[in-house]
Amino acid sequence: MKVVVIGAGIAGLSIGWRLKQAGADVTVLERAQPGRGATWASAGMIATIAEIETPDSPQALLAQRSVRLWPHFAAEIEEASGIDVGYRVDGTLIVARSEEHARFLRHRAEGSQELEFLGPAEARALEPLLAMDVLGALFDATEAQVDNRMLARALAVAFQRAGGVLKTNEAVVRFETEGGRARAVRTPFAQYPADVFVLAAGAWSGLIEGLTPEVAPPIIPVKGEMIALAAERDSLPHHMIWGNDIYLVPRGGRLLVGATVSREGFDSRMTQAAAVWLYSRAVALMSALANWQLADHWAGLRPGSPDDLPLIGRSALANLLIASGQFRNGILFAPAIAEAIRDTALDEPPKEDLAAFNPCRFAGLALTTTDL
């Protein structure tokens, strides 16, 4: 079976690798460089409690399955590529700065084996840099992170070592369809026929020509800006921390601070206003950060959807599969989505109920550039 995957972010590379392992002939086409889109711009968190508050929702169940897959997934990538992807279990702390939020977090911890509610003194004992106005925190010691930039590099290596073909600077501009099936994709340089196509082009997934409104995914680019702070005298926090509408992720001697959310089309320019907002929010959460230096500032475009749920599975074209719309959870969902798309391409029964993520739920709602 010949497969063409469009997009070399974490989704496209993971899917291509899994399909290559299953014996498919796989080519991944990337419009720029592998892992340099939303994957590169993210914080690499494999965390569910802050992003998904409803534990029995379809999105939470997908996340929970993916979290279970991640330890083996990371180890397998490292073995195949020879690159350390920085997978580690740090734990997540969600900080309350109001009585109402503290009550909400305390309620979430009730009856849970993983979640623990900490009082103000306990929270500051765990993370001494926290501000004195913290009123408690929800703690999950099991949550993890990965170095998203090293992960993208490692996946590209693992995929190619497995025999996959990765073509960079090869933007797919059009699908060629016939008889209700995709026949080939075109780039400015060549035509690529295949038996199965996987559309995993992130924020650009909805812009490829040749697909009818019933097929084209209505993906919305969602801009996110982040900054990184470099410690001077103080040590980094030991855990991932959420609070004050931001998150803090310690990595490599720096503290990542994210992230803004704005829908401005494909404008990925960095703004001073975003950097100031992130910095001030971080300092309010940990006053010692006022002495830390701004080390970096970047922006990226996440793939969103009209209902904020991913699109995973078969499109209205039987041999075109979609893996997009992950919004802020591309890293978190990666191993589960790769497994699901591989199984779908091979006509094997899915290991999870993916009905809520059916790409056909948006039939006829494809966006044009004027909608973005």
C-alpha cells in the first residue's frame, strides 16, 4: 500500500512512522521544514488536568489513552533515532488565586486517586517561588513533558531510518480526485499518486485546492505566543505550573511561559503586547521572576476547529484520512492519533471510539481565506 502524508509535524511524522512500521510505502510531504510549525512552537506538555476538565468527555478519553501510550512511544522513538526526546514525569500544579477557584480545585480532587489538593503552605513548600497570595493548588504527580523540538527531530530521523521518504519544502497545493477517491496530490514540483492520503498539515490543512466543501476540513489557524525566561540566582520550578491564565514549564535552564490565544488568520508575527502580558502574568504568579531575563519570544499557529475538537479519521473521500484540529493538544494526542490513523488506513477496528472526532461532522463548512 502506498501512502502520502501531507505535513511533517508531530502528527504527520508519527502517522508516517507507524504506517511504515506496518509495511506501507510512505512518503511525507512538508511545506517547509519538519516540526517547525505548531510542534516547534508548543511547550511539549503531556498533561490533561489543566487542558481537559471533564474526565469522561471523548477528548479526555483520547487524552488518557495517549498518556498511557507515551512512555513506550518516547522510548521507542529514542531507540529508533538515537536522540533523547526529554520525556520526563514532572507533575502538574494548578494554582488557585481566588477562593472560588480553590473550591473548584478541591472539588476536582475529591474521589480521585491521582489528584491531590494542597493548601497554601503545602503548595509553597512544593514550589517555593509561588507568590504569597496563592490560596491552594491541585497537584497531579503523574503528568509529563517532552522536549517538543528534539521530538520532531527524532521522529524525522526514526521515520527515515525505517525507510520512509521525507520531502521538505514540498508544499501540496492541490488534490486530484476521481470517482469519489483521491488519486494524487500536486506540489509545484511533482505529482504524487497513492492508495491512501493522510492530511495532517496543521493550520494549513484546509487550504489545499481540489477538495469539495464536503471534504475539505474547516481548520482555523489559532495564533499562540510564548516567551522563555532565563534564571539568574533562583532555581527553576520543579513542576509544570498553571495559574493566572498562563502556564510555566521548566526546561533546559529556562522557564517557558505560555501561551496567548488569538484568531488572526495566518498572521504569526510576534507582538510586544503579548510578551508583556505573559511576563506580567508570570511575575504575579512568582514574584522572583521579576529578576529573570527574557531569553526568547516566539509565535506559532495551532490548528483549531469550529467546535474545538480534533478531526481524526476518514473523510468523505474514502481514501483520504484527516488528522488535524488538535488545537493545543498536538503533543498530548500524538501517539493515540498515530495509532488510530494507522488502524483506519489498514482497515483495522479502532481501539477507541472516535465518533466525536469524525471529520464528516463538518460537511459543507470548509472555510475560505476570507473567513480566517
